[in-house]
Amino acid sequence: NVFFLRIMADHAKFIGHLLDPSERKLVDTARNFSNDFDELMYQAVDLESMKPQSQTVPLLDQFLDQNRVSVTSLRDFKKTARDLIEQCKIKS
């Protein structure tokens, strides 16, 4: 899970660098996704280190829900950005 979240944070940073700097709102959105995934990664590290593990069970469902929401939101953002680029409505 930590590896996946690190990759997703890096992926969001990469997306932000592919966008033209004049597209400030989109670049900021990509940066926010990166920050969200970094935060989730730190939470995953904390969950892995919790002892006893029975303490992690109640938190795990909430953590997984946060992961799903972030991944789905990033997917939707990428689709929207791709569509706008193809329609020549934003610069990349």
C-alpha cells in the first residue's frame, strides 16, 4: 500500500509538470492530488507500525475509503484534462 501511494503521488507530480504553467488551476489541482497521496502514504506507514494490530482494524476501512476517493478523483481529473487538451481548450 505504501508503494502504491508513493507511485500515485509521483504520478500526480508528473501530471502537474506536463501541464503548461499558465494553467495554474490545473497545476494546483495536480499538486493537491500529490499532497493528498503523500498524506495517505504517511498514514499507511503509521498504520503499518501500529501495535497491536487490532487497533488498525477500525481505521483501515476509513483509510481504504480515502484511498478510493483519491484514486477516483485523480482518474476523473486526468480524463477531464485529456479531454480539454484534445479539444484545444487548455495548453499542455
